[in-house]
Amino acid sequence: MKAGTKFIIGGALVLATVGYLMATGIKETGVYYLTPSELATRVQNDRSFYNVGVKMGARVVKGSISRDVATQTITFRATDGQNSWPVTYRGLAPDTFTDEVDVVVEGRLQPDGVFHATTLLAKCGSRYEAAPART
């Protein structure tokens, strides 16, 4: 076999291996966050899913926000309309964090059913949209 043929076969094998690794890596980490319903399903199917780092995207339930200024702890309920989880976050919340805002929380679901968040991101409200054109 010629050297050029060996080089082409070797290159094809390397490209196939890299492609396979990229595809499996994207498949495993491609989901940015789970919804509360997806999280409930995962916990039902696998009890070892507690204490696993996960991101959850949901909406803050109206009237559920409670703030403890002394400890900088915020508690609220996050829902997707079907399931909801109580969330505890310690730290400063974004200015856009209010009732009924979409949030992404990163943390761990504890066996007691409380999601302990280490990161809290709130979706920007419509106040940041462009003003309507004047006529």
C-alpha cells in the first residue's frame, strides 16, 4: 500500500473519531436546562439524581418570593405550569428578578425536595425592548 493511501485512511479514522466524540459530547451536554416537570421525571426514575448539579429553567410563581435580608437568602417557587419546586438561593438577586419572571437556576435538588441554587439568572423584562417608532 502506498504512503498516500495510508495517510488518507489514517486521516479518515481520525476525523471519524473526532466526529463521534463531538456528537456524543453534544448529546450529553446539549440541554441547557431542565424544566420542573423534566426534573420531577428524572427524580422519579432515578433516586440518585438528588444532589446532582443541574440547571432548571422555570417561571417564578407569583407571590412566592420571600427575602431574608440578614442572611441574603431568597426563597421562591419555580414552575413550568405542571410541576413546581421550592428554590432557595443565597446571594444578591438580579434587578430583573420579580414575580412571574423566567429564571434559570443552577444548583442541586436535595432529598427534602428543595432546590438549593448557587446561581440565579433572571430573564430581562420587556423594559429593555426598543421603544416604538414615533410618527
